[in-house]
Amino acid sequence: MRLVVADNDAAVIDLLTLDMKLEGHDIVGTAMSGAAAVEACTRLAPEVLIVDLRLGPGPDGIDVAGEVRRPDLRVILHTNYVSAETIARARRVGAVVVEKGSLRALRRAVRGEGWPATT
Amino acid sequence: MSNTRDRLLGLVAGAMVVLLGVLVVISVRDAEANGKRALERLQVAQVQQLARGLDSQVTSAFAALAGFGGSKPWNLAVGDPADASRLQALQDQNPTLRTGFLLLDARGIITNGTLLQSPVAGRPYTRPGIEPVLQQRKPVILSVAPGLTTPLPTLAIAFPVQDAAGGLGGAMVIESDVSPDSAFNQQVTALRRGRTVVYSFIDSNGTVVASSDLSSIGKKAAPDVLDPRLSFHHSGSNVIASALVPVAGWRAVFQESSSEFQGKLTGPLHSALLLIALAALAGGGLTFAALLARLRSAREEQRRLRSINAAREEFISIVSHELRTPATGQLGFLETTLDHWDGLDDTERREAVSHARSNARRLHALTRDVLSTASIEAGELPYAFEVVDVRGVIRSAADAIADATVAVDLPGQAVEVRADPARIEQVMTNLVDNALKNSPPRAEIAVTVGATAEGEVLVEVADRGSGMTEEQAARAFDKFARGRDQSVEGTGLGLYICKSIVEAHGGRIWVARRPVGTSICFTLPLAGDAPPEPEPTPATATTATADG
């Protein structure tokens, strides 16, 4: 899969980049803000976007998911803050929610297994 | 709005107190009015009783005189010696009497008399009021008029007497002087009990017959006293109560100044009213002020608690986020390494585990900062002071941050300070960590140790990051002050802890704003006597200092 990883924490980007590469995926782009994530998805046309919920000033992960929404792009909201409201908002824009701390759940979501994949 | 509502509540409460006072005043005034009416009724009753008493006495006197008049006939001839002798005997029975007796025949001619002031025998008795005695055979009290048996004004009792033919054909007149020292007036005077009280008896002509006001005796009574209203009424500054003495045709009158009459009742009441009114006003004012103060205090307390609660919630939110990030990072790198162990070469494994260690360090630093802050606020952060070479402490802190580019410039000779090495290392770690967060990736952090002109050790940690605004520099050491921009992670506790530790060591800490990046400087007092050579002091052109 061609992936874009968006998170305002560089350590998370490093981790996901390493792990997804080891999983056999291509990391075609990274972003550290909501605006940069939208730009990267528009420019690079990935198949999967892994995006954090809180991205600092500007659009959050769900706003980004809404903006880049298209049938051939799977958006995974990768966040520490999983709540019923977050899940509902994500569903409305066609995204799934994976809680940070479980790489295996994230890998399954990237592969498209068991949607919606929430932990 | 809150202030307006507080004032309104205070006003309402104060107004209620004042209203209560008003109600009390109204009740007291009502009681006062009732008391006055009761007093008036009492006084009227007293005057009426006086009048009834005199009326009874007059009635009894008339009855006695009627018997006397009909007991033995009189000759009723002018100058009759037997009549004269009997009259003189009557006079001699009352040697203290200052007035005398007169005999009249059926035509009203004076036939005899005692103590006559002039020869009036044989002349008509012209005193007004005698007609009912001669014509209707009724005893009467004649109004005050000049007397015939005394030079003083007199009132007189006239009653029918039996003549020689056996019928009631003439009259006897007994005069009595109207004067201050008359026996009757002395009785009236004895009634007086107040400074302005006047008791008077007034005949049907309006002449004062007797009075405790001696100057009015024998004169016409004042018009307000002759007011035809009976009972109780006010006239000018006086109160007047009057009652009829029917048999005598007189009026009994009580007079007193209004203030004296009501004084015993209204004096204390007015004093009480004044006290109540003052107490109500003072109470209302105090209630308003106290309630307002309490409301404001409660509102301030509410604001303070809301602020504390908000700060606590923000702190919990920040800390929980900051905890999760390194925890999940640490777990993630270890999970990746273990899951792909065979797919990684040694270098990649080392790098992954190194990332895990960085996250673990971050987690450790966070928990240490939170616990340190709690200890600082409880005044319980422990220190173990000893004399140490500060160069070793700084080197140790710089080496611990293995994945950062930290350039350390230390003096060639020992720089001894009295400090807790672990706490100074904590300060250095926080300052370097802060510099790293606010610098571009792989930008150099410079740590320099020198001295101030005052001989203190001066440590400077300089970054080449985004720099601080004046406002940010002013708040840099506040608790929860987070970063130079919102994207920088952290709890906002690092510099707050540094300030607390540096000040506990007797030092100062401040922000030095630079053209590029920021320096944070702190001092420590030297432990030894010989200070290090002074070196150029970094510019302290900053608006934020956190001097100890």
C-alpha cells in the first residue's frame, strides 16, 4: 500500500514509517500538520492515510479526512483520544479509528481487515 | 452583571431590615396613639369624677339647707330683732367665716344680715339668679358677684326659708368669698400634681370660682376653657378636660400643657422610636454592606475555585496526553523491533531500541516533573547539598542527552558550588530539553559555564530556535507555560521546576532574548572563597527575569 503518515509528533512518524516499511508498505509522504496532510494527499494520491486526531493549530484529523475523502482512499484516524463522539465523527467522514498503542490493530486497518477497526 | 446583582441583593436585604424597622416604628406609634387615647379617657374620667363629687356635695348641702330653711319660721320683717339675733347666732357658730348671712322676704327685700358692709336692710336684693329661690322655692348657687357681707367677690348659696305664716315665703343667702385662700380653693389647689396642671371650677357666667391657678380666681375664664365641647380636647399647646357640675351649674376643668400631659407616655416612646429608627438604619446599612461583602467574597471564591478547577483539568488533560505519547512510542518501537526482529539488521534494531529508550526517557522526565512540581508546591522537594564541581554535573547532564547535539564550554579549573548535584542535573536536563523542543532538528545547543561580575557561577543554555516574544519571556517560568508555539510538546512544568530549584540554591534564572534563538541563564553562588575569572557576561537584554 502507498501510505501518507500525518502526525505532529516526529517520534510517531518515525515509528510508523519504520513499522509500515517493515510491513511491506510504501511511505510516499509524511506531514506534521492538517494542512500539510491535505496537501500531501492531494499531491501524492496515496491509498491509505494514517492521520492523528490532534495536529496542532489548523484542521484536525477528522477535518483532514473530510477534505481528502474519495472512494479509493482509506483514512485511518490514529489517536490517543478514542471516544464515542470521535468514532461517530470519523464514521461520518468515512474514516476508521485506531487507538495509539496497538501497532497490530493499525497494521490490520492498513491491510483493510475488520473495518471498522476500533480498539 | 454579577456586581449589579450583588448590589441589588444587598439593597433588598437592607431594605427589608429598614422595612422591619418601619413596621416596628408604626407599631410603636400605634401603641403610642392608643396610650394617648387611654390617658385622655383616664383624665376625662378623673374630671368627671371630680365634678360628680362636687355635684354630690352640693346636692347634699341643698338637702341639708332645705331642712334648715323649713325647721323654724323667720319673721322676715326689716330689722326684726329676733331674726337678727338668730342670724348672729349662726354667725357666731362659725367664727372663722369671713362672710355673713342675709335674710330676704318674699319680695326679695333684705330684712336682716350679718357682717354687712353697708346699710342694705330694706333694699331689694339685686344679685342675679335669686328669682328661682323666691319664685320656685329652689335652692341655688348664685354666680360670682360682689358680696354684701365682704368686700371680696363672692359666690352665694340661696335657699327658701319658712316665714311667720308657715310657708316658704323668703330666702336666706349665705355668701362665701371667692379668693385664693378660701377653704374651697385650698381643696382645689390640693388637686394639682404637675408643673402645668390647672384645676378650675367655673360658674355659669364663665367666672372662675376656684382654681389652682390663683391669678385666675374671680376673673372671666379664658375662651379656650369656656369651649362648649366637653370631655377632652386640645387647645393650642394645652389639653383640656371638662365636665359639668349640674346642680351647681358649674363646669369642672382640667388643663395641662400637651407636652407635660403626654410626656410620661411619649417621652420614653419617642426615645425608643429614635433608637429603633437608628438601629433600623444602621442595621439596614450594615446588612447591605455585610451581605454585599459576603456575596463578593463568595463570588471571588467561586471564581477562584473555577479557576483552580480549570487549571487542574487543563493540567490533567496535558499530562495525560504527554504521558500517552512517550508511552505509546516506547511500546511501539519495542513492538516493531520484536515483531520484525529477523527482518531488521543490527543497526536497524539498535536504532529502533534507541527510539524506545528516548521515549522511555521522555516518560521518565515527565513523571519526574509532575512529581517534582507536586513536591515543590507542598514545600517538600528534598535537597542534599554538598560542595561539588559544577562542571561535572553539567557534563553528566549533557552526556545523558545522547541523541542531541550539545556543545559544552567549561572552564579549565574547578568551579565549586554548594548544590544538590541531582537537582542541578535536573535543571540542566530540563533546560536542554526545552532548547531542543524549540530548535530545528539537529540544531546545536550550546552550554556555557562562566561567571558574573559579582563572582557567581553563570550557566547559559542557548538554542537557535524560534526565539521568544516579550510576553512569552515574561511568562516563561510560570507553571504550565507551554512553548514558543502551540505545536511544541510538554507539560509547561520544566522551566517552572528549574526556577524553583535554582532559587532554592540561592541563584537567579532569566531569559536572555537573542537575535537568533534564546538563552536561558542561571547563577549559583560559589562555595569557595576564590571566584572564577570573570568572563564576558551574556547580554541580559530581556524583559523577563526570575530572580531569586
